[in-house]
Amino acid sequence: MAQTFSRGPVSGTAVKQDGKRKPFLLDLYSTAVGKKYVMAITGILLLGFVIAHMVGNLKLYQGRTGPGVYAMDEYAVWLKNLLYPAFPESGVLWLMRSGLIVAVLLHIHAAYGLTIINRKARSVKYQSSRDYEVANFASRTMRWTGIIVALFVVWHLADFTFGWVNPNFISGEVHLSVVASFQRVPVSIFYIVANIALGIHLFHGVWSLFQSMGWNNPRFNVWRRYLATAIATVIVVGNVSFPIAVLAGIIDHPAA
Amino acid sequence: MSIELDAKIPEGPLADKWDNYKEHEKLVNPANKRKFKIIVVGTGLAGASACATLAELGYQVEAFTFHDSPRRAHSIAAQGGINAAKNYRGDGDSINRLFHDTIKGGDFRAREANVHRLAQVSVDIIDQMVAQGVPFAREYGGLLDNRSFGGAQVSRTFYARGQTGQQLLLGAYQQMARQVGLGNVKLWNRMELVDVVVVDGRCAGIVTRDLMTGEVSSHSAHAVVLATGGYGNAFFLSTNAMTCNVTAAWRAHRKGALFANPCYTQIHPTCIPQADDFQSKLTLMSESLRNDGRVWVPENPDDTRSPDQIPEAERDYILERLYPSYGNLAPRDISSRAAKRAVDSGRGVGPLKNGVYLDFSDAIGRLGKSVVEERYGNLFDMYRQITGENPYEVPMRIYPASHYTMGGIWVDYELMTTIPGLYAAGEANFSDHGANRLGASALMQGLADGYFVLPYTISNYLAPFLNKPIPDTSHEAFGVAEQQARDRFARFLSIGGTRSPDYFHRELGKIIWDYCGMERNRQGLEKALSEIPALYDEFQKDLRVTGDGESTNQTLEKAGRVEDFFELGMLMCHDALDREESCGGHFRSEHQTEEGEALRDDDNFAHVSAWEWTGDPARPNLHEEALVYEEVQLQTRSYK
Amino acid sequence: MTTQNHGTLTNLTLEIWRQTGPDDPGRFVTYEIPEISDGASFLEMLDILNERLIEAGEEAVVFDHDCREGICGTCSLMIDGRAHGPQRGTATCQLHMRTFSSGDTIVIEPFRASSFPVIKDLMVDRAAFDRIVEVGGFISAATGGAPDGNLIPIPKPVADAAMDAAACIGCGACVAACPNGAASLFTGAKLAHLNLLPQGQAERFKRTEAMVETMEEHFGSCTNHGECEAACPKSISIDVIAVMNADYRKAKFKNRKSLSRV
């Protein structure tokens, strides 16, 4: 990405020294298009998680299934014991968790790598203001919505998984922790803001992954935008409803 | 210098000449080709295709373009298509018919053998371009589509939307780029030829100026090919790109290459008229518009009504009236003159009264707007963008403009100029179109020269020089030429007058257009020959070039090109004055029939006028190459 | 856009980027255009300014331009923050002053990307595009051996789609407009043109790999903003980028031996 000039004839530009290539996957990942595939594939995994997570949390609305027994807590136990006894207790859960951790790390690493490439690609910035025609708020703020979501995930784990910042954390009593946490208005606001950021991130990300993977068919292209809008909307509406429902008293817990 | 014009036409019947030539030419062994270096200047259709093919054969090729990339060359702007005698329509086309059409279209002023060869290789061009991935228009069955063009009664024009030139140039450019990538072509961009160097009577190389650094340097080679286009920008306003110029051809001319038929310039009838004095160039719209548009002007010169208010009875459909059988589809030169006469009679339309209407209201009424839109939508959009007028509602205004130059550097059958080792290809040479070029033939000729002619003929010249040293750039002739070039550009910078090069170009263009344009006469040409030197004097005293010579300086580049146009302009007028007849693009008002048609004089002017530089632009030296027709019967062109 | 042909704009202010060479930091310089016909093209306005500058003894503004009919791809310019100016689907040379209004301030900056270094003023070097073509943007077909043009029928929709992509004029507006300085639209257009045609199949995957990897040596990456498509004077669709991404994936995963892909 040189900004220098060399005068003189150009010749032999396609004759490359056949240097040793890296192992296939690393070689692929070293290209920007390869990184975009990683963004798209890890994005699909994370999207699956986000959808499942939202759907699972709808159990909050079910409240109690028996005296002192909450649907949410039962769901948590089910998750822990998924495919037990074929797999050890929490085995599948941790398998999925590690998959997610790897996906998140790759997603962030690829994004970081692409950002560096793109910064280098325009070392001298435009000196006058740009007038963007179609690049939308979502596409231009992916980095920022991504960072907000990442910070939120850290908080979220500290709140509900480890309980470090939860006022009333008892392992296994998920319903209680949720209600206890969301009754703090600032926390709910942070949760809502983060989920709107997630929605914006998905609005561009879901559409974008089709392009990155080269899934393109004029017959279906218009649906890519619709799909992205629908997924983003469902996720945001679903997730944002939880703190609002807690604050409105629709979801509650006597111990909170 | 005594010059013998030997066209080196091969023996045998016309149809066998090219095969005979190929059988008897001298060849260079494949392993020896790499010992020869060939310089190609210009990277349009002719230049890029020559670079690609010569490099494929194994020659060392050095390509020079003054653009940033070879792909910018003005071949890219050709819209209509490319002719080839494929006879895919089964409508009676053949090599012989294409040959006859081209000779007749050129008003019997082209060299038979060259034209026949062009028609022969036209067939290979299409195959070659298809193999390279040029997306020619196809029919639903997947086979190549054709359209018809003026001056032919068969459908033999292949096209890629309205961008045929672009697609063909990109095809040739890609083949050239492949050779650059492989290391067989050395590509120099933003380098302008400023001189041709001749040592011991042979072309030894060129001198260039780096447009980014101003550095003047020399490059030697066994042979040099000029594929540097035409000189239509001598008129200032033309459909050529802004940087099209005659400099390379003119520098070669000054070093001994004869310049042939400079007065043969083609005027294209369907251009958008000039809108203002500051206008920088004219835009051409495809001639196909005349298939459905009707050309008219008001009967009354003082009519100020808007066109839709002028009743049928008060309109003069000039082409339909003058040429009832061809009507609005009369050939380019004839339609152009009819428009000029209407404007000259004061009946021009538009704010400057400098155009004629091209009216689609009948076509829209007959076919419906959607059909017209489908056929001409992109042209209508282009017109609207430029003029701000909607041609679906208001008739278009058109006027002829300089478009192509049939004249150029004199070359023999091998495309060699009168300087041994210096070749000219494409529009830069004069060879194939006679006094008028048919539509869709320019692309054909450029590619024929570069792909299929030069690669054969050049080995015939090179073979005897195997393992013999050639003068390199340390030879004093290069040093002298370099110093002259440096002095020349330093001179432009030091004049310190008051006017920009563009000012002089515009003024020069007006003179050439007025007196050596669509219609010429002795009085006008003599006037031009007194006005041009006067303006040239002023140029040398009052030119102002700002900036320096050590970095990009477009003003300085322009000054050099304008100076060459001054000398060329004089030669155009000399040639037009000498040719006491009317033929093709050259119309002398003294030589016309009672109906105002061109009157040829085959007894006295069936020859190529090749001009020699004498050091004084006012006194060029004329040589004649007689045109001998073995196959063709000379006849009067009639499109009545 | 008005349909009036001969109006006049007054009191235009131009903020033009002036830079004496690649090493000069450069700056905006203000020029006044007291009066200009609205029928003038944008570049003719610059011509007039330049003629005025030359006659006043100042150096003319350097800018790239040539055919002035939107096909050669030589002209460039960021005008008011948009590549090729405010009008969609056209190059700068096709922009006319009637698009602007009296009293406007127009900001003119060169295209910017690390691989488009500024040569002088508004002129940039776009040779990196040639490097991408040189490694694979062609069908290897040496002169002379081509079969008959009608030997391989090409369905009209395929020929049309290839032509849509081949319309690219190589101006670099896609790179200039892209927030990432990516050349994916250019490379994608070249690849879509050649990879769609039957003639292009033999080298399809070799070509794709070589061109994408050369593109990445010079340019940024696509993050699917779509700015390139909006800036493209030929309105080439970003579908070609999806085609490129799909073919690169295939190029990487295809069985090298059975496809004898080098």
C-alpha cells in the first residue's frame, strides 16, 4: 500500500516468486476476503445463539410452573443436562460455550484485522466532509455497535453467569437474578441501549453476510434486506421487552 | 531528399496478394525473435493489439502511452460497431462485397490491395475478439447478432450495446496486460513521444518526455510502430478526446515520413451543436438515430416559434427533399453538407442558430414512446444530460462535427512509412479508407493492423538485421534530439506572453473549420494559409505557459501539441488547395455537379498526395502515388 | 434539473485542493467564479478558471480528463464529498453546471486512497488497477488460433450479464467512494465479466485467486456499504462483489488436481 511513485517501465507484474504458502486455513484467513468469510460464518453462529437465547428467555413470561418453581430455572437445568447421560453433566453446554467463545474471538479478531487493512488503504483521509449516499448508519457504525455489544456481554456474564454485579445472585435461580438486576433502572437502560446496538449490528450484519459469502441470486436478493430487518426487529423487541416487563411488574419474584 | 513512393504491393491477382505476401515474406525464427526490440507508441486498438501479438510471438516490446493506463485511449469512445464479412445473416455478404463497399465508400481514393486485405482479415478479428471474451450482442439462440450501417446493403456490423469501441479496446488492452504481466511487454505510462530518431536512414528509436517529471529520455529499438490516432483535434472542436493530437505523427513527418492526404477529414452529421464559446468538445450521437429521426429546418429563416408550433407546410425536410431514395439515411458527408447549407442559409435552429432539428415526433406517433425508448433510450438520456432538453418532447438539435481523419502518415503495403523501420498503424496511417470512411470500419482497421498485418510484415524488415548491432541511445543523434526537445519546452516556458495554449488552439481551430472544414474553396484556403502563419507568429510571441517543466504541467504539454497543429493545419490547407476536385470528405465548392454533389476528377487526381517536410511549413513538397485499380470500376457515388 | 438551456449562475465559490507534488501536504485554495453559463460542463468551468489563472500568471489546476463523454474513465474528482459529483450514474465530465445554484460553494478534492497517490493537485495515479488486470483480468487467447465466433453459443442473458459487468470504465470512483478504500467493485466487475462467459471458464479460478490477492495488496476490504454502486458512473451492481466472493471461495476449495488448477 505504497504512496510512493517509481517511474520507469512496468513489466513482469504477474510473475510471482513462488514463496512458501502458509497452511491452507491460515492462508485463507490471511486474505481480507477470507476474513470476511470468517466474519460471516462466526456471525451466523452468534446469530443462532442470539436467537436461541432470546427464545429461551421468553420462559420468563411463563413465571412459576409450580410452587417456588420457575420455568426459567427449569430451562436452565435442562440446558445444563442437555444430552445427559450420553454426555457428562454440563458437557454439551460447555461445548457450545467454547464454540461461542471461539466464534466471538474470531469475529473480533477478523474485524480488527479488517479495520487495520482498511485504515491502511486510505492513509490520507478526505479533507472535506463526505456526503454518503447509501452507506447507512448501521453499516458505518458496525465497529461501535460491535464494541457496545462486546462490553455488554462482559457485563451480562458478570451479572447473570458469575453474579459479580448482581444484587441477589443465587446459582440456579435465574429468574430471581434477572428480576433483581432489572429492577435497577440504570441497568435496564444499559440493557436496552445495548440491545438496540445489537439490533443495528444485525441489521447490517445479516444482510452483509450474504454478500460476503457470495450468496447472491437476483430472485432472492430483495429478501436479504427483509430478512435482516425482521431478525433485527424480533431480537430487539424480544430482548428489550424483558427489562421493561420487570420494571412494569409483569415479570416479578417475591425475593427480589 | 529524393523519395520514391513504392507501395510494395505483392504480385498476383487481388484476392491472392495477401496470401502471396505471407508465403514469400522473410521470417524470424521463434528463438531469434527475442533478439529484436520493437517500440509501440500509443495503446489504442492498433497499438494494444500490436503489443499483445508481437509479444506473444516473442519480440521484446516496449509500449508507450501518454495516458495513465493503456485503457484510456480514444478507441474506447467508438459507439456503433465493427464490420466483418462473416455473412452470418446469409444476406449475400462476402469479402469481395466488403472490399467493394469500402472502396466505393472511400470515393475511389484508397489503395485496392490494402482494402482487400482489410476485408479478408475482418473475419479473423471477430473470432479473435470473441475468444478474448468481448461480450458482443447475442441473439436468443446464443449466436452473434448483427446490425446494418450506412453505405452497406448487408448486415455485417457486430456490436456490444453502444459501447463496441470500449469492449474491443478492453479486449485488446487485456491481451496486452497479460503480456505486461508475463514480462514480455514493458509498459511506460504518462510518457509522450517528442521526437523520432533516424540514424543512417533508418528509424533508430524515439525520444520521450515523462509527463510526471518532465524528464526527456531516449529509447532505441529495431523498429518503431506509431499507433497514435488521428488529428481531428486540429479543428479544436471535434468529437475526439481532449488530448488527442498529431504530435507523434508530426514529429515523424518532420523527420522524413511523408504525410498523405491530410485534407481527407470526416465530418460526422449527428453531433450535439456547440452551445457556447467556451465549449471544449463536441459529443457524437450514434448515426443510428437517423433511422427514425427526420431532419428539418423551418422554411423561414426568421421563424422564432418553438418547433411544435411550426406547421408541416412551413418545414423543410432537407434530406428527404434532396435525396428521396435514401432520405434521412444519406451517407455522412452528404448529410453533413446538407445541414451546413441549411445553417449557412440562416435557417439554423437553436439559441445560436447553429443546428438542424432531428425530430422523433413521427416515430413516437407511429411506434409509440416505449419502442423509441427501447431503441434510443441511452442516446436520448445522453442528449438530455448535455443539453438539459427532453428529446421526447422537443426535437433534438444536431450539427456535423469533425470525427475521424482518413489522412495520415503515408505507409506502404507493409504499413511502413517512408522512414525504414518506422511503421504507422490504425488511424495514424492513411491507408484504407480513401477519402471517406464507412461507419464501423475504424475499429476494424485498427485491429486488423495490430493483430493481423503488422506482426507479419514487421518480420520481413527485421530478418536481415539478425545479430547486427543497432545504434543505441548513446548515439549522438539521440543526444541532439533530446536537446532539441528540452530547448523546445524551455522555449514555451520562457515566452511569457499573455495567452494560454487553449486560446491559440481555439483560434486555430476556427480558421481550419471555417476554411478547411466541410466545404472548401480556393479563396478560403488561401485566406487560411495567410491567417494561420499570422496566428502562429502570435503564438510564438504571445504564448504564456505557467508552472515549470519539472512536474506535471498540462499547459506545457498542450503548448507542444498546439504548435504541431499549426504546422499540420497549414499542410491540410495546402493539400485541400492542391486537390482540385471533390471526393468523399473533401468537398471543393468549385467542383460540384449542378445538383451540388461532389465532382471527382479521376483523370488528374486518382492519386495519393504524400507531402514531404521541407523545413518550411509554407512550402511542403508534394509526391504522388498513383492509384491503380485492377479490380474496381470507377463510378460516381450516388445516393439519390 | 431544469429544462431551461441558457441560464447563468453567479457567485460560485470553489474550494479546490492544490498540491504541488506527492510530497507536498496540500491545501484547499478558494477561487471565485463570478458568472458561468449553466450549460457549461463542470470540467469546462475548470477550463475557464484555468485559462484565467494562466493569463494571470498563475499555475493552472491539474486535473485528469480526456474523452469528456463518460467512457474513458480518466476524469475523477470528489465534488462536495461525492465521487463524480452529485449526479448519479455519470462521470464528472458528464456533470453540468445546471446541477448547481447561484451562490453555491463547491468543494473539489482528489480521489483518495493509499494506492491512488496524488500526483499533483487533483490528479491521482490509478495504475494499481492495471496491476490487478495484469495478473489475470484476461482470457489467454493468443492471436491467430481462435475458433469461429459462433462456435460457442452464449445465451443472451449470459452475454447481457457479462456486458453489464464489462461496462466498467476503470475510473476508480468505487475506491474513492468506499469508506474502506476497497476496489471490490472494480475487481468484481472484471471477474464477473470474464467468469460468466464460457470462454472464461478454463482460467476462472486461477484468475479469481490471482486478481483478488493482487487487489488486496493495494486496497481495503469490502464491508458491504454499497457506496461504490452509488458512485459508479456505470451503475454497476454490487452483485458482482458477491460473484467475486463466491468464486474466490470456490477457487480456494476446489480440488486442485481434478480441475488442474495451478
